[in-house]
Amino acid sequence: MPFRKLTFVFVMIAAAMLVACGVPEPEIVAVQESVPDTAAPGASVIEEAPEEEAPEVSIEVDEESGAVMLPSVDPLSCSGDIAAAGSSTVFPLAERLAADFEAEGYSDLITIDSIGSGGGFERFCVTGESDVANASRAIKESEVAGCEAIGRTPIEFRVGTDALAVVVSAENDFLESVTSEEVAMIFSTAINWSDVNSAWPDQKILRYIPGTDSGTFDYFVEEVFDEDEAPILAADNTTLSEDDNVLVQGITGSPYAVGFFGYAYYQENASALTILEIDGVPATKEMVDAAEYPLARPLYMYTTADIITEKPQVGCFMQYMLNNVDDVIEEVGYFPAALDMMNNAKSQLLGALVGDMNATPAMDDETKSDGTLPPVDPLAVTGDVAVAGSSTVFPLAERLAADFEAEGYSDLITIDSIGSGGGFERFCVTGESDVANASRPIKDAEVESCEAIGRTPLEFRVGTDALAVVVSAENDFLVGATMEEVAAIFSTATNWSDVNAAWPDVEILRYVPGTDSGTFDYFVEEVFDEDEAPILAADNTTLSEDDNVLVQGITGSPYAVGFFGYAYYQENAAALTILEIDGIPATKERVDAAEYPLARPLYMYSTPSIMADKPQVAAYLNYVLTNVNDVIEEVGYFAASEADLNDAIQAWQDAQ
């Protein structure tokens, strides 16, 4: 297998640690190659020998796969006890790797306690009793603060991916697949199975779920209940346990029981359980790798550079784990982390050895020019990014964030879909977010609120949306409307025949975005000349900030109508008909020509101060502006004009 060698110059303590773990003492070199993008952040690169030559370690990279290869470890030469604690989901993987480590010669004690991610961080960050924290979620800011209070700076190592399994007993004869909405009902409001689906038995649902200290619980609540744990904790007939074996026993004990846990525990008990498809997507390697299975999540281990320095056996085990995890992870029941994520984990370990965890590529002013941004390496970007705002911009922001993560960024980007107004509230009033997504320009009052908390909003034009006015595909009388008819449909008309005598004498059912949405604002501005009173006075009108709620309502009746961003139409095109407006279809050509009446700009906002204080925000926005036109049509929108995009790029440059 072909390899290429990269050269990292370590401080003496790092070399000593490697020797202690069974790595031969490295040779001395005078000149080293440039380090490619896969090299560890913080690795020193030199053109000539330093005055005092430091020990050097050669790291191999597989040219075919691009995987960084850490130096091999001889477990026989590693000594000293290791204490790990945390996630019950990570436990089987950590246990397997520890057993292999011992089988290859390590003879001291590794203790691995399965106490939940929260319990693991408590032991790691509060009492300081453990050397490694296992987690099935990212560490929280409050936990980082706890670590720092006892002099620990946690380093995150992505070790794999778990597909959370929603399961029933193999004796259950009525259930193989559920929607995300049904999952939410099953684990909250429903008492009997028939409450969720009338075709299912009129029998009580028996729920078995992980304890509240578990990362599995946290992840499920985050994904299914938007971080609100109240519904799941209020559900009747619910048994909570940190021990997944207790959950398995409960679920297999009744055909009317249901629960969830890590995929490994399903695999271990597959003959007695049925794993449910979610939204028609099975939990297979292919679906998890493609990020299509809705309940897949990362797996982590945490330690610190100080622990690795003070206890070389911990670095020894982490090195062994990163070198071998992909060889065993599927046997254990999980899925390998993406290559970029694994390379980043190895880079983090190298950074701990080098002693520089914060080095990032400099952005030289000479690399800046109109229309061109300096290159950004997501692998080298650290720190969380908080984004909130427009539901219309959400699919585009979500896609770009996913790509940013896939290329190596391993911290947390949160993107909340709360409407443009809600986004500006969070950005300009409470100051909780770093970026505001918007489907309209910021208002003067919002600018004033921003300035009142010391923020000067900076506007980035990222694309164009054609607002879609839609009906159900079952509607057989409507393919287009004039602007006057659109105004009547969403205000004064009660029945369809009130708008056009040729249309049915049946009530109009309206589904429109909530008043906090930029989509609502834009529609009111264009159709009702900024007067929202007519649309809010209309009968049979359902408002929601969630465009998926609108889609469901519209597809539920041939007499329903609504509007939202073009991406949500495109995602549901098979079930919807998009209306021509004044005889003009919402096509790229008509939008680019400014002929389609309901086209509008899409924005992201930040501030120069945030971009300076949080380089990860500047890096994320750089990535967005560099890549947005490559993905925007796939997401369902239209590219901004070259001039508008160049203006956004110039705004980014001016903020540096």
C-alpha cells in the first residue's frame, strides 16, 4: 500500500512520551517537507534546521485513502493505570479496544465505567477522577467551564458514528416503520398505540428509554423534541435506565413495548428485536454515511494535553485507539467516522503532543482581492457557531454547515429555524447568536437594537428565493393565478368560487407562514402593500413557522392553498402544484430576469466584532460565500447575481 511521509517536529516531552509507549526514538533531520492539508493543526514547518535540532517523528499518510497514520504503539511497553467513564453507547467500543490493548501486552488496569455522558463529564470535569470521558454528544459549554475550573482543557476525539435504534419486540406484528411525527407521539402524548395510528392495537404503549444523564437521551430529545425534554418525561408507562440491558429486557418482554438506544445494543439483541425505519429510511451503513438516516450521531472520547503529558499511558491508549478503531467499529455495531473527522481526531492528538492546540492558518492580507476569499481549511477551524433565523434560508445554511463539517470542522454549528424576525431578536436583542439568517433585509428598528448591545450588523447576500404559491397535486382546477386573484385567495374570499366562478363552491383552506417569518413579511409587502390586516382576518387560516406543517396541511386537501420558500416546494414537488403568477412560472430564467413577481433576496448577517472575537464565525461565513453557488440550486434556490455576491465577499474582507 503506498504511503507518503509528513514530518512533525515535536518538543522533547512529546518524543519522550512516544518512546515510553514503545515507538522507536526518532531520527534527527535538517530539512523537512511542507505539511499538506491533512497535517495536524499546530505542527511546526521549517525550511532549514533549527539552531538546536529537535527530535522528529515521521507520520505516514495513505495516498489512496488520505488517512493519517499515527506511529504504531507497543502496548507491552505502556504502563500505568487508565480511568475512563461516560456514555453507555461508547462503552462497548471502548471496552473492545481496551480488551485488544490488553491482549497485545498492556498489563496494568483500564477501568471503563458506563454512567452516561453527563455522568462521565461530571467525573472528568468536576471531580477530576477520570482520565478519559466517553460521550455520545459533544461536551456542553457548562461542562467545559467545569473542566477549566479544575485546570483541564478538554480535547475532543471523534471516534465513530452511532445510529440510534428505535426498537420494538420481534413479537410485535404491526410495526416496522414510523414517521418522525409518529416517533414524537409514541414517546410523549399517545397513551395507546391506536392514538398514533388507528390501524394499530388499542393497547397501552410501554416505553423504555435511557436515563436523563445519558447522551442517548439528550440526543433523542434534541432531534425529536427540539431540546424540550418535558413531553417525553411526562409520558405514562415510561421506564428510564442508564443500563441499556434493562431497556432491552423491558422491550423484549412485551409486543406493545418500545424504546431506543445505541445501534450496538440492537445488534447484540437483533434476534429478539425489530429496528424501525424512520421516515422510510433504514439504519444501514449506506444510509448513515449518506447522512439520510434521521437518528445518526457522533461518538467521542475526551482527554486533555496535561493528562497525556502527566500520564503517558493515556496518550498511549488514545494512540492505539485511533490507529485501530476503524478495524473493529463495525464488529461492535457502529459506523466509522468520516475520514476528515478521523484525521482531525489524529491531528488533535498530535496537537496535544506538540503542545499547541490553537494554531490555525493565518489569513494574509495579500491573499484578499475582490471576488476572491482566502482559502479556509475546515479541519483547522475550532469553536462553536450559533445561527438562527429564517426558515427559508435554513435548508441552504444547513447544507453548507453539513459540507463544512464533512470537510473537517468538528465543533458545533447550531442552526435554529425560528423566522427572520426571531433570528434578528436573538441576534440584536439577546445577543445569543453569531449569525442571523433572513429572507428580508434587516429593519431600521432591528439595526437600532443591534447597536444598543454594541453590534453593527453586516449583510451578506447569499442567494435568491422564488416564493412558491402552491396547492395539492390533487387540485384539478388551478395551475395559475393573477396577483389580484392571489390577494383575494389569501384575504376576502371565503370559497374558491368567490375568486373565480369557474372554481368549486368549496371553502378555501389557507396555510401560511407565521408572522415572525420573513416569508410572511415578504408576501404581505408584495401582495398587500405591507398591510397584514387582510391576510390575518381571513377565515380558515393556519399559521406556522414550520414549513413542514404547511406542506402537510396543503397536501391534506385539494381545496387547500399556501405559500413558502421554493426549496420546500421542490422537496415536495410530487405532492404539490406550484402556481404560475400572472402567467409567469418560477423558473431560473424568469427569476434571473426579475420577471417572476414573487422572487426575493436571501441574507446572512453577522458583525465585524463577532468575526474578530470568534474566528470560527469568519471561517464559516468565508466557507459559505466561497461554496454557496456550488450547492444553491441543489437546495432549491437561485444564485445571487455576481455583483451581489462580490459585494458580500467585499463585506467579509472589510470586516477582517
